[in-house]
Amino acid sequence: MSNAYHFVTVWRVAGTTAEVRDVLADADGLARWWPSVYLTVTQLEKGADDGTGSVIDLYTKGWLPYTLRWTFTVTEPITEEGFAISARGDFVGTGRWTFRQDGPEVVVTYDWRIEAEKPLLRRLTWLLRPVFAANHRWAMARGEESLRLELRRRRAPDEAARAAIPPPPGPTFARLVRR
């Protein structure tokens, strides 16, 4: 059986496509606003003004108590319509974010086509594919929740209003994670 995965995730968040683009395009901010998944984020290469060529090194996890090391490269310009990445490391493949304004909300779609290269995932996909897929869905649900909170924080009129917004959910099994 193949170690290939294809996930399509759809979020609906209050905001504009420009706001969503600004949050998702800011790789340095991922560990701050989506800490349940992004443990460490390091920019390796800046890339062009439109984001293409940017290379980001990641240390990530989902609900399960294992971590992943991988990098992504932005392969298409970051715009209000979305952008694309290629991944390598514990994952190899492509991801495409698309943003569509729908009244006061943005429909955010992430199309993630990868092969699991981490030995644990590669060897056990035949047995644990549903568990690994559930782990991805958990991670993406935390992402939607965290994006909603981040957009609220960015729109808050003052520091007191910002402070009233709860923090994003943190990682599971945090004591087992070595940074």
C-alpha cells in the first residue's frame, strides 16, 4: 500500500482575503498563532518580494506524540487568491492554499498532496492510515481555531480588547516534545 496522502481542508473564517493572506504568509508567526502544530519555524531563505523561493524549516506535530521535521518552499506568488508550496523532509509533496471572499467570511481551502517519508509513518501507513488521517484533521481543526483567534487579535481596537482574546491551543503531549 502507498504512503501517499491527499487531504482537502476547508475553513470559513470572518475576515478578508487580504487578512488571511497576511496571517498565512507570515511564516515567522506560525509558531506564535498556531502553536499546537508549529513548534519551531525558521526561515532559511527569504525569497522574492512575492514570497516565491522562500524556504522555511519546520518542526511540527499533531495530536499524536510524534514530531515531524520538514521544509517548505513557496512555489507560487503569495496573493489574495492564495499560494502554493512544495514540501520535503518527513513529508514530500505539494500544498495549495486558496482564499475566496464570501460576504464577511473567507473560504480557505488547503489541498495537501504528500508522501510520508518519516520511517514511522512510511512503515505503518498500511496499518494506521485512518489514525494518521485523523491526526491531520485534528491539526487542521486547531489551525482553523487559531486563525479565527489571530484574526480577532489583529482586529482588536486596543490592547485591552486584544488581551481579552484567549490564547491559541497549545501542543498535546508538550512535555514529550524536545525543541
